[in-house]
Amino acid sequence: MSPSAAVILGSAPESFPYSVLAERHPAIIGQVREAFPYGPEQHRALDALLAGCTAGVIEPLPDGAWREWGIDDHVGQSWFDVPWLWSESYFYRRLLDAVGYFGDGPWRGIDPFRPSKLAELDSRETDQELAALDDLASLTAEEQGAALLHGSLWGNRADLGFRLSDGDAESRDAVPDLVADDSDRLWSLLDGAGTLCLIADNAGRELIPDLLLLAHLLEHRRVERAVLHVKPYPYYVSDATTADVVDALRRLVRAPGRAAEYGRRLWDAMADGRLSVRAHPFSCAPLPYADMPDDLRAELGGAALTVLKGDLNYRRLVGDRWWAPTTSFAEVTAYFPGPVAALRTLKSDVITGLDDRTEAALVEAEGRRWRTSGTHALIQVRP
């Protein structure tokens, strides 16, 4: 399908993308600044980033990075006048440069978001969610699967970056009726054969439900093998890396009750190869999946199903554009090399695949707020 909708920019002052660039990003810089005892060099670089991201222009990255991802086309432009997907990603890359993540000094490889991620893993809310696993034992395998699928879906509300700019996000009640629900179609594709690729979103309280779902699918032989795609380096505050997978597995195996059983099964599945972790560089690209490289296209094309978690992955899957909400999800994902599913709570403007009645009811009840509040969710599948 040829793109027929405008790319989303951050230039409109009253828009949600503008608020992210003008308000959320400065707040993230403040959070990172307080998270570690950085030295003067890092503080000066963070000051420069703060000034640049709100009133400056796109500058080249060190060592000619991102040439293949279009940086030469945007150097000298305002952050607000380039595609929002691109400028958001550029912010996080610049943030990592500012704190020395890619440098040769002592801060190399130190995740600036790790304190927040670990605090969430050790939270009372995580304890409660893991304890709830004990109640699943009396359910049938199908009922357990449905519960774990929805746990993975709604776990997407546990987004540290989203909550940083919207402190009331988790206190608002989620709307249980999904705006689109292809869950029956999703289960029909998990027939016990082949590989499931799950492209993760956030660490912590979202990653744990993702892992629990994978454990269930492997245990009940709904798939032969699962590949968990994570980010090769920290990204978007709470996006999952390999280190976050390890932290989540350790949290599970240390937990009481059935949570530890899930953790041990996952640990064993890693050891025998039924579960593996992948960190492809394109996972941190500021581009839609329509532009994925050939090796990733071949890998995902060979999967029985690829599940993309979360809001950012949804934007990259359908293209971060002002689609009419009734635009066909199947048509905008027709380029994808194999069967694909999206599990997402709505935290940005882009949306496809709704019917006319659903869209009209949402607009009447909430105006445009339903798109960005994090209270609505969807499961969409293109076989």
C-alpha cells in the first residue's frame, strides 16, 4: 500500500508529539541527571542537549553514525520539523552520547535508565502481579493462555517514559473492551509449529508478562521455539535490553509460588535453545519496519508469527502517519514478510484497523483523548 497519509511531525504546538518533544524530553534529561553521580563533563553535555532539543537543530552524531538512517537529510533542521518518530529516536541516541554510553571512559555501557527499571522490578505492584499467578493453576490451559495474553497486552501500560510525562496514567481505569480484538485469529496461528518472534517493548512490569506468555506457549507446545527481540542498547527510557531480560528472569526465579516455576522453565528453555534473545541493530532505528534490512526481513519472514509489543513498535509497523482510523491494518502491513500481530495500549495518535462504529463511539465519548491516554488497547493480526 502506498502511503496516503501525512507523516506525523512534532511542529503543531497543541499536539501530543509537540508535548513529548517540549516537555517529556526535558523531564527525562532531569531524571537521568539525578540517577547517577555524573561528573562535570556529563552535566555539560546534558545541559547542551536540553538546550538543543527544545530550541536547537539536528546535529551530526559522532563517528558518522546514522548515515544509513537518514541523518544527512535532517542536519540543520529543527527537532520539531522532522518526522516525530525520527526525532524521538534521535533524542535517545543523543542522550546516550551525553552520558558517555558509547565513549571510552568509565561510563561506557552504563544504562542511564537502569535505576528506574530496577525500582519497578522490586516494587509492590510487581509482587502483587507475580502472586496472581498462583490463581491461574485452577484454570484450563486455554483460560491460562487468554489471561496471560491479556497480561502481556495490558502490561504495556507499565511504560516509564509515558508515566513520566503523565503522572496519572496508571491511576486511570483501563477500558476492558478492546478497540480491536483479533485474539482468536492470533491463537489460530499458534498451532504448535515453527517459531514465534516477539519484538519486546518495555522492561520490568511489561517484560515479565511477555516472558510468562512465552513460557506458556512453549510449555503447551503452541510453538516449537520463541525468539525474543530486544534493543541492543538503552532506548526510550524503559525499552528492554538483554540485561533487562536477565534481571526479569532472576526476579522470577527468586519469587515465591508459581512465579518461580515459570522462571525456571524459561531458564531451562534458554539453556536448550527453545527460547533465545536477539538484539538486531534495526531495533533502535528511527525508521518504520517497512525499511527493515534484508537479514531481518528474512528472519521475520520465516517465523510462524511475529508479535510486536507496544506503542513504538506499532508506529513503526504501520508507519507513523495520520492514517484515518478506519484504514485497513492488513493493507498497511501488507509489506511485512510473514504473519504479524500487534499488542498495544494506545499512547500516541497513530491508529488503523477500526470500524466506523467503534471510532465514532470513541470520539463521541472522549474526543481525541482515547488515542493517547493509555486506557484503550488492541490486538490486531494480519495472517
